[in-house]
Amino acid sequence: MKKIVLAFILCFCFSSYGQHQDKVDFIKAKVYLGPLPKEKKIQGGVIYRFNVLQNVDSVFFDAKNMDFSKVELDGKKIDFTATEKTISISHKFKKGDSHKLIIEYIAKPKQTVYFIGWDDELEGNEQIWTQGQGKYTSHWLPSFDDMEEKVEFDFTIEADKKYQVIANGNLLLKTDNDEEDAIWLFDMKKPMSSYLLAFAIGNYNKQVLKSESGVTIENYYYPGDSLKVEPTYRYTKRIFDFLENEIGVGYPWQNYKQVPVHDFLYAGMENTSATFFSDAYVIDSTSFIDRNYVNINAHELAHQWFGNLVTEMNSEHHWLHEGFATYYAYLAEKEIFGDDHFFWKLFETAKTLNNISEKGEGESLLNPKASSLTFYEKGAWALAVLKDKIGEEDFKTAIQNYLKKYQFQNVTVPEFITEMEGSGNHDLSDFKTIWLEGDVFPMDDAKDYLMKNSASIRMYYVLKHDVEKNFNSPEILKDSELSTELKLELLQQKGDFPKLELWSLIASDDIKIRQFAARKMGEIPEGLKELAEPLLLDDSYITNELMLYNLWSSFDYDRSVFLDKTRDIIGLPNKNVRLLWLTLALFTPDYNPTESVYYHRELVGYTSAIYNPEVRQTAFQYLSEIKALNDDAYINLIKATNHHSWQFRNYARQLFDTLWIDEEQKKEIEKVAIQLNSSDLRYLKTKLK
């Protein structure tokens, strides 16, 4: 460890924020990190300050797969015991004493820290990022796999100066000298659970905004994505200002950052003051209609209050995180997109939850093993009904009392309910029984809520019984008093359409209606060809993709025309249009035959690790379907069977298994496997056994 780094750590004064943790109260931590990306290791050190609340003969930390080079208590070397999962320090700790503990180590994280792009030939795509998700920070820092231990963490991070470093808290200093590496110092003012610690290193620029309350908002982006900044981060300031006003408690941290990362495991993660999200949500303006970051943006920001400021005691109280973040994100969308958007989204989730409930698979919100759908969507529903039950004023008062009373602490569902009942002398026993403890989704209650609050949904229930016998698409579509959401729901109720009736949908001024038509189209009759063709260039990449396939399939004599019109469209971040275009171009023998080798090379290229899993999966799928996998694709598939994203890894393994039972393809796989190292072949070796 470099002396300059220790000097930076030791020069800080320690403050005294702490939370109860049995017999020892950890107050503050100074963390040094020196990532070693080529080795996929973390060289680290941490100084913990703690108070002894009761006599105890040891303290311990969760620490996965670490080698310790130094452990000192109050400046003196001390014995310790390390396993693959923990480090323990034995000592006669006396009540009332305060201590300083220094630990230096090398971590070899098997998860939680991801080193992306360091072993490929593409310059500039290198990243390191973390994903704690509940209890996994202990893979790179001796810390606490327990949400109840809250500590004020400060970071000192050493990295190549050509990269940006982003972490929790406020950047105090970045050294600027002749050294190749720079040192970044980050300061937190308040305590937090260690699962919310995070850092990211990579090539980034940033957009800086200011909230109405004066909080700095930093939106990071890749240098080549400057034109995507506005559509990606659209409404960010408005969302921030809305949540501060709606919640009624100021944003609790020093600043706020949003960072897209490659190959992220989820849509987003609400690290304290620093949300990381999948770069699959970095979009252009056309993508906004089909896939945008608004909901994730609002959801992760809401967590800065619900989850980060007040934190669940354990997973039995997980509703206090995800249900609240989901509900407040929906409110933010209501502010931006209007009431119909909000109520129809609740309507859709109610239908899904009710279908699951009717199958006997409903879950209580207090079940610690409940599904994400339960915690997120049923949780949001519970809050919507709760506000309706006790009134908006009492609800907001209770939320503010709850956040202020339990700030920087851990909390339970009963404690939250107590605040709600106390805001206006409410009896919530029925609410608890039905919405929190009950396994069955109360669809009748949900319907009553929607009918009471949404004119559009009241109209739906009036009209839906007459859909089959009286439904007339052109008349419904011309009714300006009906919302787009209602029209789409009525169209869904109708089911199948006579082909010629689709003309009214294709000609609609509403892009969502035209997209619905594209989904319903299938084979296009000759009489609709002229109407359908403009949708190849509609302002929706999903519509472009659907119509390219539908027209190409329906009119073989004009396939080259359709391909020419769409040859420059890439599509969503998952490259949906381009991947389909390449596949159809390869499958159209008379279309630019001299270019087919380049089309194939490009399609195979999209299976490589420099692209996000969505792109890779679709490329693998198309290549497999047209039987065009080659050596490079097989190599990329073998590597994908070990990917850190379990969803993509499972897809790759399923495809691999399908290919493996084909003797010809099995031979091709065995032929290329000799080019790979042992770690790439982990899954293949299970087949050989």
C-alpha cells in the first residue's frame, strides 16, 4: 500500500454517528481501495472506529476470500482469525472504551465487483463497478452482512487518472500530479448500511444539474453518447424536485449521481447517493416511446429515502423498501405523464397480481421470501389504498414523521403502521389483515379504488361488456374523450381483428395504436401493403422491427425494397432492428450477395462481450435459427456460459445444451474449445464429465 494513500486516510478527523449493534457500535470507517483490474483483485485497507457498549471478548467482520497483511488495534499489531468468510479479532474489549482498528488486505471477489472490458482488444470500454444487493459488499471490504449496522463510510480510491471514479458521498479531492495513478477522496456525512457502498471506474463524462433545493445532480455518460444524455436523463430534475416536495423531507445526502454501467445485473441499484443502472437504458429520442429510464430513475431515487435513509430491519420488512420506491416512482410518472398513465399502470399490475392469486400463488407482503412482484407491485398497491383510506394529508404527515423519527436507523412494518395510525387516530387492523398479512390479492378492493379515482377506468367497466357485440374500431379511435390506455385495453378485449379492419389502426395519429396494429398484423394482405409500408420508418423502433418482419414475410417480391428503406436503422439499445435486418438480409439470397459476408461478420460480432446481454442473446438466437454460427460465435457462446448475469448465463447454457446434442455442432465446439483457457471452459467441462 502506498504511503501517500495511508497519509490521506489518517489525516481525517472522525465524527460520531452510530447505530446500535449488540455490544459494539461501529461509528466510522475510512476505506482505501486500489483495484488491480488485470488480476481481478482489490488491494484494500480500512480503519474502523468503534465504541464498546458492553464487555465483549471479540469483534468480527464478514470478509469473503481475503488475504490479510496487517491487523492493528490502537496502533499495535493484534492476532486475528480468518476464514473464507470472516475475520475475527479477539481482545478484552471493555464497556465504555473506544478503539481504532486497521485492516489491510487483498480481496479476490468472486462476485459483487465486476471487471469489465480489461481482457478484450477494444480500447476505452474498461470498467470496474460494484453491486452489493443486500449483503455482498463483504466480497471486497471487511464489513457487515447485516443491514442493522450503520456506519459513516469515507473512500480513498486509487486508479489510473485517465478514468473517472465515482463513489458514495462528496468528492473532496482528486490528486493531479505526474503519477500515472490519481487518488480520489470521497466523504460521507451520515451513516449507512454497508450493502449500499459502491464505486465505479470507467470512461465517463457528466452532465451537472441543480435541484430546486440546491442539491447537485451528476448524470454520467460515455463520451460517445453525448446526444443520448437528454433522452436518457429526461425529467431527472423534475423527478427530483417532485419527490422532495411529495415526500416532504429533503433529500438526505450530500449529492446525487447516476452512472450507467455495462453488463449490469439488474435495471438499477440505489447505492447511497450513487445509483448505478444498466447502460441498456441509455437511449436516443426515438427509443423514448418504447423504452425509457424514467421509472427506474424515479424508483432508485425514491430509495434514497425508503431503504437508504430508513432501512428495513430484515427481509420480513422488505415492503418498506421496494413497495415504497415503486409507489413513489408511479407518483412521479403520474406527475409527468398524467393520471391515466398512473391508474392504468395500477390496473395492469392488479390484473397480473389477481391472476397469480387465483392460481393459489398469492403471497403476503410480510413473507420474507416473497417474489419481487409481491414486494414491488402489491406493495405499491398497498400504499395507494392506504393513502386513499386515511386521506392524503394524514398520509403525508405520517410519512414525514416516519422518515424523521427513524432517519439513519432500521425500522419494522409495525413501526411504520404505528406512525400511520397516529397521524389521525386511524384503525388500520383491516388494512393489515387484507393488504399486508393476506396471501390473496383483494381484486374487488382494487377495482373499487380504481373506479373511485379514475374516470377512464370507470368508462372501461361501462364499455367492456359491450365490446364483442358493439365494438367498432374506427368509432372508438375517433373518440377524443377516451384515453390511449382505454382504447388499447378495449382493442385487447376485442381479440382478433379482420385484416381489413386494421386499416383504421394503421392510420391512427396515436403512435401506440399504430404499434398495436403492427403487433396484430401478421401476414399483410395486398390491400394493406401501401398503408403498412410507412410504418417501416415510424417513430418507434418496435414498430419498425415488427413491420420489417411482417412486410418481408408477406411480400417476397419487394424484400429488397424493405431492406433498403431500413438499412440505416439500429433501433433500441438492444439493436432490435439492426439484428433483424442483418438476419433477413442474409436470408434474402438476391439482396447484395457480395455484401453477405460482411453482414454475417457483423451479426457474429454482436455475440461478443463488448455488447450487452440483450444484444448478444438476440444475435445468438438469430444465428442459431438460420444455422449460421461459426467459430467466433461458438467461442463467444462458450464464454457466455460463465457470464456473471444469471439470466444471460442460463440462456447461453440452454443454447449450448441444444447444440451439444447435435454431433456436427458438438465437433465444431470441441474444435474451438482448445483456443480457450481453463476458466472459460468451466461449463463445457461439466459436459465432458
